[in-house]
Amino acid sequence: MDRAERGGGESQTQMLQILLIATLILIVVMAIALALTLRVAVNWGKDAVELQQHGVETKGRVTEKRQTRRRGVTSTWIRYDYADETGKTHRSGRNLVTPEAWTTHEEGGPIAIVYSRRKPKISAPRYLLDLEAPDSGR
């Protein structure tokens, strides 16, 4: 075998190694993304169970209302604050809401929510738990 033939074989081997490494990196990245997605879903499920078992209904106040648009998809979300039974104020994270709920609520306005008596930082808009039409809390 002459030098040119060996060089071509080494080049193919290097290309296969690069392709294999790139494929492995892609698989690892996809596995991490899947694991993070599953973690979020499990946490949402745990929070829903917590609210079903230990939920307290109250009125919150919408503190922020936003729409984001990415690749032609519009997401609507709100944040709210509320006081628990001890009077301590809590602020929600971003809550994705339906477009109907988003238009129903105004910043500074009321919103019906449920929070956990055991873990007052866990809360959700009531209609998301009831799977009913949004109630502005008025």
C-alpha cells in the first residue's frame, strides 16, 4: 500500500471519529434537555398534588402581565402576589395562562388563586386547578 492510499484511510478514520463524537455530543445534549423537561413536569405534578391536598383559596393581585412571541408563537403569562393566612406576602413566578385568562386580568387587578397551607410559596391561579373558565377574582 502506498502513502496516498494510507493517507486516504487515515482521513476517513478521522472523519468517522469526528462524526461519532458529534453524534455523542448531540445525544448527551438531547438527554439533558429531556431530563430537564421531565424534572419540570414532575415538579408541576407535585405542586398540583400539594395544592389539591393542602390548598387554600384566596385573592391575589396581578403584578405583571406579559406576552412573548417567538417563532410566530405567542405565550401569555402573569405574575401575582398574595398574602397567606399569617399575613406574609408571597410573589408567584411566571404563570403561563390561556389567552382568555390573560385578557381577563389587568395589572393591579384581583386574581383568584390557590396556595398551599403547608408550603405557602406554592400557588397557582385557581382556574388552572379547576379547569374552568378564568375568573378575574372580582
